[in-house]
Amino acid sequence: MSRDSDAFFGSISRRGFIKAGTLAAGTVLAGRWTTALAAGSGGFLAKFVQPLRDVTAGGIPVAAKDTGWTTVDHYTLTVAQYTDQLHPDQEATRLWGYGQRGVYQHLGGIVVASRGVPVQVTYRNQLPTRHILPVDTTIMGAMEGADRTCPHLHGGFVPWQSDGGPYAWWNANGTKQGASYDRAFMLRLNPRLRANEGEFYYPNQQGARLAWYHDHTIGNTRLNAYAGVASAYVITDAYETALSGAPFNLPGPLDARTKYLVFQDKKFVSSRFLAANPNWTGSRRSGDLGYTDYYDPAKWDVSGGTPPRTSVIPEFFGDTMLVNGAVAPFLNVEPRLYRLRMLNACNARFLNPAVYYAKGRAAPDSTEADLTRRGPTFVQIGTEGGFLPYPVAVGGSGATATPLLIAPGERADLLLDLRSVPPGSTLILYADSASPYPMGDSLNRYDGSLKRGFAPDTCNLLQLRVRSLKGAANPVLALPPVLTPTDPSLVFQAPGVPTAVPASVAVGGITLPVQVRRKTLNEGFDEFGRLIQRLGTDEPMVAATATSDADFSRAYDDPPTEVVAAGSVEVWEIINLTGDTHPMHFHLTNVQVLSRQPFDPVGYLASAGGAPTYVGPDVAPDVNELGWKETVRCPPGFVTRVIMRFNLPQLPFAVPGSTRVRDMNGIANGHEYVWHCHILEHEEHDMMRPLIVTT
């Protein structure tokens, strides 16, 4: 059963969000919307009654370096269970996350690094053996235990042993490790390493950017990241430092005008949540995290099996938004220019943030955006891959405006000019993107209308209270019209023009050939009848018949198909055969988006694979997608083309290949990375494949 009556999505999606099956289900949907929200919201929490936890003002701790290390900046970070007060009217929430010296706070432990100065981290595992969320042990790896950890530097250019691949986990007492946990490598970095620790080396051979680190343990990634095992990792460089001085005057990475905004949607346990989830197997303690652990046949299709009671789901959407680990906070600002560095750390929710004036000055009007009164728009200067080649006005109104859309895992580096906003004004950072994206289901939309002035609300994110200017005005920003990021591009891209696939590229005076591969994004059913997402190639594993589609998907542990030579350049044409936009994340390498082109997915599923049949011309990437990226949105019905070079970092020590790759696949000197969807429920089940770089 399709979640939409449109023939295209009905043919490729296989999803059944509304089981009535036709557009007449709208009346059913309306009733379920009211009932589900009223019963399952997780409690009412007053919005904008607590300040934003601000990195530069000390609300979120910056990690402290260890002493006694001379060649690297060294940190010791412990992952453990703790409690944090996420809203003053709610019981403290039990979380998992990083801390130092016994001090823990949600999103704490932000690492600030400089280009060319290596960072080395001892990660200490003190997790309990029982998870704070229900664990589905039917998916790969989850049966190995709940107390495992595996930190991944998302956006890092690192040796494979420090990448945090899914099999590089270890448990809390050090008695069990994944097949890619390279203890011998870690002991060379730190001979004093304890049994419950892992040692990771980050060379930081990248330009300025906002990266982040989060758990990547196979079987528990979606749960551990949701539980709070994540924080920011900021890299700065000489170019950013130059832009921060005269005559450009960009707010620097730790300037008081630079605000880091990390978004995560959650559910919380309350009497209302428990009434709506009578078979909930997780914590029943008020204020703890809730999650959807039941595969509901009324919401998602089932085919060929019976889902277990505690089950992975296609996507998770919370009803309450955290910004920097606090429910619906406010931020006092002045009529100045601010730099906002946004990270979408949601499991599955896309964000399209924009600024509006509030409906009024007093609550509840001050807690809701007036969608008829647009506030200042953003200028985007960077993505997760660093600075853009050109500053871009984004998020404005009108058909020609460049959209601001931030998928899970993506970042946006933005400027917001409040100098013309009168003191006393109240602004709302607002987002209402469809969930799942792009088609959406109104059951997943929470706009604060159930009880005005209170959460649940995932639309009205942050309140900006504009106060009078204190002190002197800051120097006027004067960014150059063309930015020159530290990391040079592989190909030149003109704004608004699709970039042709090159036969070769010139890198450092050397001409390198470009190999083209086709990859597929697929959806089907697992052995328990649940929807499952997988990656694949353009060669079907199961051929199409007169009554069934071809199956191009491959499981994670199938023989690797993405095996590349170090230093080589490739273009991947990613063919989306599903109904969702998938944010595809590449470990090790950054990519440039060349173009997107619509194709016939129905015909492709009935074909023998190979090249798709295109139904329209190439479309240029959005202007704010130029330059480097490592998380790329791949929309349904399109082929998304990206180009990348598979360089390995230059290190002061030898890096042996993965014994797991050698023993399982017979590949010598294989450096083990992955690529996957960053909708965490998709990644976990089973939309991830190995990326092996050979030397």
C-alpha cells in the first residue's frame, strides 16, 4: 500500500503510512492526528522559559586538553550514563553521553582543533550493561550487548582505525571488541591504554568547518546517538582566521556573536506517553527519553513475516525539539550581525529553518511565528565541507529563492543580520519541513497548536529576544564576493549550471582519469516483514519478472562493491528508487555535487539495470551546495551525481590494512570505511555499505 495516491510514488515506495489506501483516508488521518498527539505528546512543557545553552558563553563545555602530551593535542573523554535537566518543569532526563572528570552535560565535550595540529583522544567506556532505550536484538550486531561504544568523527579525514566504523566497537569492561577494533594500532598511539578504552588519532588535514562526533556502534547507532552520545568538533584554519580580522570582520569560531545550534527531536516519558504506549518496554520514569519501539502495521506495511514486539522502525520523529540540549530555549540578542552554525542531529527529521516575527510580545503569542511577517533572511557561507565558494542568500520567500534545507547530518554556516530589527522585537526560528521528506505525514508535524505556549512543538524552535545594543557596534562585515577555501576543488562549478561529468581532472599538475560508477538506493522487506532500506549497484541481485520488480540491494556484509584505489577520482551516479530523500554520508572523503537528473524509476525496477532512462535534463545543485560536502541529499526519482577523490591522510606512522577486510574478502591493504544514509533508522537497517580504499 502506498503512502500517496500518486502513481510514481505508489510504484516505488511500498510504504503504507495511512492504511485506508486512498485519498479518502484524509478523514481518518485527521482523527488519528488529534488522538495521537493528545495521547502521545509526552507532556506539556512551556516554551522559551529557559536560555539557550551557549558554547561561547559557557553553557556547553568545551573539552579540556590533557597535560603531558607534546606532539598532539590530547583529550580524555568518558562515555557514561548521567542525568541532565532539559526543561525546568520536567524531571531530569537519563542520558548517555560524553564527559570529562565526572562532569557530564548533554552535548558536552566540544573539541576545538586547528588545521595541521593532530588531536588524539582516549575514549573511555563506562556505559551500563542495560540500555536506557529498548534494544531490538534482531538487527545485525545488536545481540553483542548494549554497553558498546564506537566514536565516529563525522566529517573527519582520518586513518581507518580512527574512523569509528561500525565494527570498531568495544564494551565497557574491555572483554569484547568488534572485528575492526585494532587494539595493536591503538596501543602504539598510547601504550597506557586501559582495557575499556580506545585511542583515536585525528590529523586535522582539512580546512575550517563544523564537524561532529557521535556513536557508530553496529546495531545500536540510532539508539546511542538519540540517547545523547554526540558532540561538536570544530576545526579552524588560517583562512578563517584571516576572514575574522580586518577588513572582513567575520565572527570567529569562538566569538561571542557565533552561536552553535544543534537540533534534536525527542519524546519524553510521561503519563500521556505511557497511556499511548501501553506495551512500552523502556523506562517508565517521568522525564526519561521515549522512543518508538513498536513496528505498527497500521502505519507501515508488513510483508512476509511478523515484526517482533521491540522492533526497529523505518524512521523516528519526536514531538519536542531540543536546541543545544534544551527544550525550546530563548536567546537574547542585540541589533548586531550573528554567525549561526547549525547542525541537524535529528534521527530522521529534515529542517528548513527561517526567521519570522512572533505573533505578539506576550505569551502565548510570543511563542509562535507569524508566518505572514518574515524576519531577516540568512546568508550562507559554509556547509559541512567548509566554506562555500560564494556567499549565498538563502531561505527567503519567492519562487527564485535558494532554499535552506538541512538533512540529518548536514550543517549550515549562516550569517543573520539583526541590525535593522528594532529592540524589543521577538523573533522565532521556525521550521516546518515535511517528515518524512519530501512527501510527509501530518502525524509527524507538531506545531504547538495542541496547547498554545507549550511543547510538543517541532516547528517553533528558538525564540530570539532583541535587546538594546550594549557597547560599541561591531565592525561592518565585508566578505569578499568569492571565497577561497583552504581545500581546492576538483572541478570548477558555475552557480546555477550543472557540471558535466569530466573524463579526467588535473590535480597538482597531474591528470587523473575519472571512473564512473552507478549506485542504487533501495527499499524492500526484511525477514520479519518490516520495511528495510539498502544500498546497491546497477546490477540486480534478483532479476525482474512479469510480476515482481528487480532487486538491486545488497546487505552490509555482502562482498564489497565499492573498492577503490588510493588517490583515484570517481563519479558516482546515485539512483534513488525509493520514495524518500536520503542524506548520503561519505566517510573519509568529501564530494562535490555535479548535478541531478530525473529518470524513470518504474521502468528501472522492471529492467536489467545499467543506465536509467532519463525523463528530463540535468539540474544544477543548489547554489549553497557548491564546494565540498560529505552529506548529500539524494531525492526520489533523481540520479544524483557526485565527484570525489579517495585520498588517505598523510601520517607520521604506518597504517596497516584491515584484517577483517582481508579475512572476509581477500583484499590486502584495504583501508576500511563506509558510506550510508544518515537517517539513522535507515543506516541501521541496513542502508550502509563498505567503502574500501586500497594501497
